[in-house]
Amino acid sequence: MKRNGILTGWVSGLGLACAAFAAQATEEIKGAGGGAAAMTATPSAVTQTMHDNAAKDGQNFLQTNGNYGQSRFYPAAEINAQNVARLHPAWVFQTDVLDSMETSPIIVNGVMYVTTSFDHVYALDARTGQQIWEYKHKMGPITTYCCGPNNRGVAVMGDKVYLATLDSKLVALDAKTGGVKWAKEIADPEAGYSETMAPTAVKGLILVGTNGGEYGIRGFLKAFDSESGEVKWTFNTTPENSQGIWATKDATGRDMHRDIAAEKAAYSKNGDPYKTLGGGVWQNPSIDLSTNRAYFVVGNPSPDLDGAIRPGDNLYTDSLVSVDLDTGKYVCHFQYIAHDVWDLDAVSPTVLAEAAGKDGAATKVVMHAGKTGHLYVNDAKDCSLIRFSEAMIPQENMWVLPTKDGARMLPGANGGVEWSPIATDPGKHLAFALNLHQPMTYHVDSSPYPDGKLWLGGAFKIIPSEEQWGQFVAVDYNTGKVAWKVKTPQPMIGGALATAGGIVFAGEANGDFKAYDSASGKILWSFNAGAGVNAPPSSYVVDGKQYVVVGAGGNAQIDSKRGNAIVAFTVD
Amino acid sequence: MRRGWMALAAMGLASGAARADDIAQKAAVCTACHGETGVPIDKAIPVLWGQNEGYIYIELRDMKKGARKNDQMSQVVNELSRDDMLALAAYFAAKPWTNLNQPRAASAEQTQFDSMARSAGCVGCHQEGYKGAGTQPRLAGQSVAYLEKTMLDFRSGARTNNAWMKDLLQTYSPADILEMARVLAGL
């Protein structure tokens, strides 16, 4: 489907909104109590205070992962373990883009914002699924697609809706009309920069990372002024001294078979590789407003498989990093894998929580579920590792080096846990993670920096004769033990949502969208949406009724059946 | 194939200015081989009409700077500025895709192709339906001879401007590649 249309913004809903306002006024004058279905909701402003309180907000769903900690724990219990078996579709909205859906629906006072592949944004009435407006981004000619034409959603702040695009732009839209207020280039798309993430809005800033870890870019997290779009600060994820401490073991203590002598010789000869070292920041950071810090994880070094060309630990790739929110200055980091040659990078977003520290006492922690198959729990103060969980999926031949003809290792290069955000249940100290089991061979072949093209330094190939599957795993993050796990017929990619109703939701490639009992993993409800449910679910309450909503559009990366639907569910 | 194109090249690019109304004139150089109605004059020459804008630009850029070597194209691209390349890319991308009426593959071949393609994750860049987008080319319905030559050239290293394509295609046999070309051409 060609996306090079002429439209930059489409004010389709303006007339409708005006009619709705008139209808509302008429209803009020008449004193009619019902007739809600006749009116369309109107977009309303979002304040910083609302964002500050998002974790306790059982009406809206204001952020990509629920709240600044990114717990994906929704504090409403109207839908719960006792009644979820009666969950059924309330409405379906069919978008005009039939392709991968990774969007986290955002809901503000009864208005829902969702995005599609190729960067369309819809505002919908969250009660009925009726369209309010649609924005169709006009993609620039130079747009790179590493892993599908995806988009993970918008950020909302004030009277604006913010979108990051595949041609590396940050676009601010008028929340009421979908019209463009401003658009800024984030970085040069011809160099391989691109965006699939949802931005984060906090304290007058819009935070955006970048794709491009497969393109020899220099990764970053940028902060833009939410009103003007000017860049306030940039944190480069690959420092000028990226060599680190020449670590031979990964965070779990396993030997990575590095040839340190050869690397040091290459480093002396060719210098630091930081300029084309990769290190994208694929998704939203967590924010701790009490310490004024942002936490995020950094993607893989470039080129993915060829380590010889980039000697050193390749800081801060495959790391947890914390920076000051006002200045973007470095505070601390922890590298999960130094000098990664398997693309087992850190992509699933961080979660701030309270957990048992090294001494057992309650401690502020930062958690991340890795492609390696481990859930890592780090100290939020200094980024040090507290514990890592049991493996959530099979691991075999870990850290075997890639070869020309291909070396088999589990997990495959998609994980473990890919970009899928985890959910958490703080009361049960459980984290819920979507895992993939995809046996692959890792091939290495050296090539020089390719000027903005895909630069893997080899190839990953799925082994067609071996079975692939997925696993939804609950981990007790106080102990690192797997509490329960449920196997799924296909590898899992998407996201989870846990609620105060004692349930956790996750979708699958075959179209199943399920509710599990959070404590036991028992499947309490299932619905087949007709296309891959490979997006993170959201929840919200309108007029006292709780909904669960999810995108069913499939996913390019695991090639699940494509669709175009947003489906909202209620219990009646 | 070479009849008259050199003369057309000299004629079309004499002015050097990248004004919009010059584009049709500049494009005359292209249509001499790639076809005045979109059908190339030779089976080995790829369909250009309806190809993705970013991809056309990148290939012109790469051929000019020598990242990709192509004897027939080298004279043409030397005269093109970056603005010319972007304008020509937009011009041809706006045309409807040319249907070469190549036969559709048998369903058994299609199934085998799907399995091979899943292994390498082709749709991740070339998109569902293999129509590509942006800087990733459309493969669906491209000339089978051009697809075969291109994939084999990536595999052998003769085509030098995408190391990733080389690595990926080296994991397939030439026979696999011929089959993939047939299926893609028939889409």
C-alpha cells in the first residue's frame, strides 16, 4: 500500500465535534439524562498533575505503559477474576491500515488515541469506537523500515498529541482536530535514523529515543520542548570512550568468549568505534519524579553480529542507563551484555518498583526483561544488579560465537523477551513477560560501514525444521523464581496488562486474546480477534463502566496474520 | 538495447537545471531503456514505474558514488545532482506499477517460498505483499530475469551496495533463489 499521499493532516472530525457540542448543549437544556450514544466525546486537556497521578488513575490510561514507573498495573477492579469469563467485545474500530499493530491505546476522559503502521493517528470515542478525527502522516521519501512499518502509540500533554514517525520526525498534533501544530526532524533518515516508539511527555519535555541500532547510527535519548519543539538536551548512548572495562562475563556470570587481546590491538589501531556504534533507545523511559531521574535500556551495538570491527565493551549498548531528567546528564549504568555479538539487546521497557534488595530490605528497583530470557532487577540508586531470574525460556549453547556457516544458540535473536512491555502486580511482587522460543543460527560476515543501510555484519536465520513457540511467564521479582508459565503455540510479541481485579491480559499471534489469573496463571477467558493480537492492552473507565482494549493487527517481525482492528471489551 | 540512448542522454541533460518542468525531459533518458509506457525494452532491465521513491533515490545515489557498479547507468547518473535524483525518484514513484503479465507460481511453490522467506524475515523490510516502502524496493511483479540476476549478484558479491542482502542470500542455494524469483515475479 503506497503511503506517499498528499495529505498532511485531515480534519475530518471537526464537523462531527461541532455537531456533538450542539447536541450536548441541547441535551443539557432539555435535561435529558440518557442519549449518551448520540453524542461524540470531545478531546480534553491533559495536565502534568494527571500524569503524576497516573498510577492511581482508574479512569484514564494516560501513558504508553500506564504511568511513569511503567508498571502496566491498572488500578480498577470492576473487571476481575470472578467475572472476566463474561468479557465480550463492546465495539470494534477498523482502521484503514492493514498491517502490524503495536499501539498502546491512550484514553483521556473518554477519548482514545491509537496509531497504526505507517503512522496514522486516530482519535476515537472510547465508549463507542466512533471516529473523531484521523491524521495521516505524509512519509518522506527516505524512510527505513528495520522490522516492520510499526508505531507504538502517542504521548499526550496539554492540548497536544505527540507522534514519532518512521521518517524520524516528532509531530505535535492539536488534540481536538488532529491538525499539525509543528513537526521537527529528530535525526537524518538517510543515515538510518527512524522511529517506532511512543514518546514520553513529562514536565514540559517530550522524550524520544531512536531506532537505528541495525544501521550504524549513534544512538540517543532526546528531550524536546513540548511547546516549541526545540531540543533541550541529548544524551548520546555511545560515549567517546566506549571501551569500558573489557568484561569477559555477562551480567549472569557466563563467559562470552571474547578475544580481549585481539580487541585491544584493534582498538589501539583504529580508535573508538562510538560514532557508528548503534545503541538505539527503542522505547519509553521510566521516570522517577522524586529523584528527577529517567531510566531506560539501550539497544545493540552496530554491526549486530560482527564484533571484530567494534572492539571494547561497546558502552552503553545492552545496558540500563539512568540520567537526570532536567539536563540529560549521566547518573549511572549497568551493562547486561558487554560487546554483544548476538543482538540480544535490551528493548523491553524498564519498570520501577519496590522489591527486596540485596539484603532483603525493601528497595527501589528498576526491572527489565531481557532477550536473554532473564528478568533483571537492579538498584534504582546506583544501577547495580540485585538479582536476575531463572531463565524464562530454554537456553542452549549460550554465548557460542557466530560463524560463517552459522552457529545455533538459544535463545534466538528475538529473545526471550523482545520489545514486549511486561506487566507487574506490585501486591504479589510478580512480573509478567511475553517470551519467544525461536531457534536460530547466527552467521557472521564482516563488511564496512554501509552509509545508512542495514548493517548486521552477518545474518540471523530461523531454523525451519525446529518448532517455534511462546511462553507467558510470571516471575517473583523478590526471589527471581518463575511463579508460573503457560506455553503458547506461537512466539509471543505484544505486551501485557495486569489489573487490580487479579487478572493479567496478553495476546497471541494466532489471534487469541486471553485473561489469566495473576496468581496462578489459570486461563480465565479467551477471545479470538481474527488477526494477531501483538500489541499491549490498555484499560479505562467511561460512565462507570470498565473496558479493556487492544489492537489486533498482527506483526511483521513474527509474520502473524495482519489485521486492522481496535477491539474494546466489557463485562455486561 | 544501446541504440540511441547515448544521444538521448546528451539531449536530456544538456541544461543541468533541476526545474520541475525539466523532469519529464530528464526522464526521457530513463524511459529510453525503462520504457515509455513503463514496460522496459529488455527483460533484464527492471520496472521503474511505481517503484518506491526512497529506493530509486538511494540506487541513483549509490551508482553515482560507485557504491553500486552498473555500466549502463554510470553515464546517466554522472549528470544528476542530488535534487535531480530526488525529483526523478518522485516522478517515477508516482507512476502506476507496470504489470509485466508474468505467470503466477503454483501453490506448492508459493508455500515453499513462504517458508524460505519466513526463515530470513523478508517481509520485515519488503513488507507484506513484497511491495516494499520508502528505501526498501518493491519485489512483487518485478521482471523475473532482473530478480534472478540481482539476487545472484548480491549472493556472489557482484552487487556491492547492500551487505545485509549479500549475507542473507548467501544462506540460500542458487536453485532456491531462482524459485524465489519466479514466485516474486508472479505476485
